[in-house]
Amino acid sequence: MQLRVDDAVEGGNLGQVAINQFRGPERTTAPSVKQRMSPLLVVWIGVALLALAVAIFAPCFVHTTTLSPFHRDVVVTPLSLSVAIGFVAVFIVLTEKALSVLKRLGLSLFVFIISAIGVFGVSSQVMMAMADAHDFPAGQVQASTADWPISEAYEDTGRGSSHADYIRTAQGDFKIHYADYAVLKTQRPAGLTDPNSRTVTINGYFCAKVRLETAGDAVRIMVGSQDWLPSGSIELCPQAH
């Protein structure tokens, strides 16, 4: 009786082995890239994306544009730092041995871009804030207004649905609202330019009334979000009256 049970068990085992051989090796689902990345890389990508978001939205809360002095290190230092951090990010990705070579190459490019742009945007905003605090110390800033003659205005349609209108002055080019651009285009003296042209020649007939802040030799202009001049900044120059 014991032999028969053992034979049955052995036969059952042999049958299961035969079934397993017929089915072949079990297939396992490969883990996703996110599951195979190290915690360091996951945290790095999260911080880089956060820095990128800050770099994109921080300029919306800046309402000044410094005309002078120009600080070269405000551009050079963030640029150098962003490139260095970008290469550190690439090194971290390339050490992820759990990822395939192709995935490491693609991911390293992605991480380099978001890290470099994020670091550049955040560090440049910080350095500009430090430069402004140094150039415009509290209690020494004087506010005033000025009329800047406009040489011309032009449209920049860009790509897709993007559109912006600009004026050109001796101090630089500034974005204006479409209503102000329409005033320049419809109320300019006749014969200055082709009415169908995207560039409107002004020749000092109109001025931009701007608000300035000065502290010693430092000068900055008060602007709206993302360097737009406030609506209604366009008016006839005093000499045109």
C-alpha cells in the first residue's frame, strides 16, 4: 500500500515536471524604469523639476528691470554653475547600472537639460536679487518719471499663437500691451510708414512714460509682469503737443 502511494506521488511529480517543461520557463514582467532607478536619482529628478518650475514662474513676480549698472557675474556665474550641475547629473545617471545603456543615455540627456535650466533660472534670480539689494539700498532709492521718445514699434508673432508688441527706445526694447500698440499704429502721423507693415515708425512722435528708481548711478525701470510696460504708458511726446 505504501508503494502505491509513493508511486502515485512520484507519478504526480513527474506529471507536474512534464507540464512545466511543456509550458517553458515562467515569464516575468520587467520592472519599470522608475522602479529600477536609485533613490538618489529619483530625488535628483524631483528637485530638478521643482527648480525648473521656480525658474519659469519666478520672473512673473519681478517688477523691475535694471538698466545700469550691468553685472557680468549675474550671467556668467549661473551659466557656469548650471553646466557643472548638469554634468554631475549626467554622471549620476550613467552610474545607474540597473538601467540599459540606451535608457541611461536618453535619461542623462533629459536630466542634464532640466538640471541645467533649473539651476540657471534659480541662481540667476537669486544673484539678480542680491545685486538689486546692493545697488538699491533701502532708504536711498528715489522715484521719478520720464518720457522716453519711441523710435519705432513692431510686432513679434513668434511661433504658434504667441504674440507680443514692442517699442524701441534709446534705452532698449520693451513689451507693450496691444491696446497701446493699436494707439501707435492708428494715431501716428500719416505717411510715416506702410499701414500694412508690422513695424510702425514713430520718430519721437510718441513717448513711453516710465517710472524710474535711482540710487546713485544705479537706474531701474518699474515694469509689469514679465517686463511688460503698464497699460496706458504710451502718450504724445511733450514736443509733439
